[in-house]
Amino acid sequence: MPTDATSVAELRQVLAAYERERALRLLARLRGLEPGPPDREQRQRAAFLLGDEPKQILADDTSTDTSKGVLLASERAHLDGHLGVVEARARLVRSQGQLRDALWESGEGDDGDGPSPSEAIERLALVDDARERRRLARAVVRRLSDPVRRRADAWQTAHEQATHGVVAVPEDTREQAGAFLADTQDAADEHVRFACRSWSKGPRRSWDTLVRALRFEALDAGCPARERSRRLARSLHILGFERHLGTHVRVEAYSAARAGFRPLVLNPPLDLRIGRDVRSGVLPDLRARETLGTALGWSLVGTGLPFEMRMPLGPGPGPLLGGLLSAWAGDPGYQARVHGLRGASAEPLTRAFALAVLLRARIAAARVAADLQGRSVAEVLELRAAALSRALSCEVPPTLAALLWTGSRRELWDAQGRLLGLALHVGLRERFDEDCFRNPRTGEALRDLCAAGNLQEPHGYLAALGVPPDAAQKRILELLP
């Protein structure tokens, strides 16, 4: 690879080709096919991206064009970030495979790219008997203990040896996440207690009883999943996104267990793929919204931007819109106007959505607020278990915590997006009206936000809307009855 003036352009080409081929192979597996080992060309791309040449290319790019200096600095940082993602994946291949095999062999996972922990856990929610559910929960935790610890070891090594794209969470962002947890703690305790007692009739607060409660399949009696999907599409049409989604985001027929898999980006922002997800219950509904919002956010990025600004990286347009669409689901006004869920009969459903949005936001806040630098693997696992136990208001075993909280960059970006989405909901209501989810001007504002891709800092956009730092916790507390 040459290191002359075209080297950065060529680096982009290699990176784009590598990511596209990886996405196509993953798409084949999600469709139930076996793509076989990577071809020679893909192996060469991976070897190049993991070698020293990209570092040299970025170090040698010292353009003196002052009119583009700031942009070039941002491009360099984002290219380095993408190289960091490639590097982390390479270090984690073996441990991810071991955990995926453990999930698959136990019938609790899938053979897609990496494990399906949320599915492993939610399958427990289908068990009516609380005693049998706890027995199965203990068995799942026992079975996955070793592969989960091996994956945690691999992540620790990946973080310690990372040479690209290491970006710490800003201290003020960490503090805001901690404040969110503190401000919503009493509400979480109260509503988790209510959910376990009233919706699952569990004898006590426990994580398996909570999962059972939050599945809340009674939702489908009031508004079936396919009808909710159609109404969501209509609401996006009002915002001006339906045609855009039709041309940029293709819906694939994945296996049922992988329907909620994150959006695949084949050619940003022109070709993204998601699975069709019409499973029953509140939690699958929220994940489907987050997946669709994430795909929409990245598909709205400007086509003229460099690859590193169009390809998902950081808490950018995708996680932000994913957080927004799931946050809307927790708003009783949204449920009434978009899905027709209103009146006394709808109160349990809207309450279930609001609580699920709260707890997912609290898990996100726990991830963002955590400072685990310099800790041993054992300490990290214990601290994550304690943080998730606090977030969910019930005890979470360390193995389960490690399954839900890997420490990956994508996980952290999605967590930040979930919190920012709640705050964005506040900003849009203040800028437009409480019916902002059906206001065409909201669509225009979201297009402007997403067009700049990774160049736009979501925090800066929220500040421009006048959204205060504590907007997320204030809004979620307003949504709870």
C-alpha cells in the first residue's frame, strides 16, 4: 500500500471493501446459509488493516490546507476508530465463538455473528411456573459461566492491547449518566416491585420474574405486533421517511431468533438490512423500534461524506434515532395517537412500555457511568453485576451481567444513544409540540441532524435545541404513572 498523497483514499477503499464483504458474509449466516471461510482477497484486506501500514498512512497525512484542517483531523480520528473496531473483532474471534457454541449447544442461542444473550434470557419468560423458571435460570447461568469468563478475559486483553481508536467517555457524560441512575432509583424500585407482583405474579423480585413481567404478551391483545408495525410505518410516513426507508433499508427474512439483530450496513447510507421482527411482547417491540431507528439514522447520512463519516461509529445518528423511536414507545400520548392504545384498558400496556423504557435506559446509564479502568477481570464482572442489579432493582448474577454487558464499543455507543434519544424527545417536544412524533417539522429536524453523519456530535445538537443535561430523567419520570 503506497504512502503518497492518495494513501488515505486507498485506505478508505480497503476498509469499505472489507466491511462490505464482512456484512455480506454475516447476512448469509443470518439467512441460514454457510458462506464458508473468507476468500483470499478478504484475508489480505484483514491482514493489511491489522498491520502497521494504516498507522503510518494516518501519521504521514499532514495536509497543510488550513481550510480543511479541522475536517482532516476529524477524518483521521474516525479512520483510527474504524481500525480499532477491526482490531477488537480480530482479538475476540475465538472467545466469541466459544460463547456462541455454548449458547447454540444449549438451545439458547443462534449461529449468527456472536451470541444472542437477550434471546437466551427471554426464552425463560415463556415458562409460567416461577420455580421451574428459576431452575432453568440457574442452569443457564451455570452452563455459560466458563465461556462468559473467557470472553471477559478476551475483552480485557483487547482493551489493554488496543492500538487504535481508544476513546474514553467524557467525564461530564459519565456524571450525567450517574445522575440519571440516582434520580430514577426510587421510581425503578417501586415499579419493578409492582411489575413482578402484578404482571408475572412472581413471589419476589428476581431477574427472571422481571423478564417474565416485561415480556407482557397481553400487549398483542390490544394491538397485535403486525398492526403495530403497520402503524409505526404510517407514523414515519407522516415524518417523511417512508419512501426513504423503502429505498435505503431492506427488510430481510432472518431466523426468528435473530430478527432483532442490529442493522447490517452494506453500503452506507444507501444499502442497510434489518430483520422483520413481529414477535410478541413489549421487549421485542422496543428492540424492533431501536433497530429500525438505528437503520433510519444511518440511512439519512449524506452520501457525499467520506466513508469513515458514513459508516456507523460512535453514538451518532443511528443510536440517537434508535433511542428516540424506543423512547416514543414509552409515551402514553404516542401510544394513544399512533397505536390507538387509550383509556383505562390501555393503562397496563402503557405502563409496561414506560417501565421497559426506564429499565433499558437505566442499563444504558449503568454502562455509560461505569469506570472500570485498571480493574481485574474478576473485579469487572463483580462491578458489572452490582451496577446491573442496581439498574434493574433486583439481583443479577455476575455470569448474567457479563452476558448482557460485554464492554464492547458498540454496546457503549448504543447505550449513549438510548439516553440521548430520551433527551432528544424532550427537545423535539419543546421545539415543536407534544405531538412531535407526527409533526413533519420533526422529520426535517431529524434529517438535518443525521445528514452530517459522524461529524455531528449529538450532544452539540441537543445543546442547540436547548435540552438541559437532566432532560432524560425528568422525561422518563413524567411517563411513569
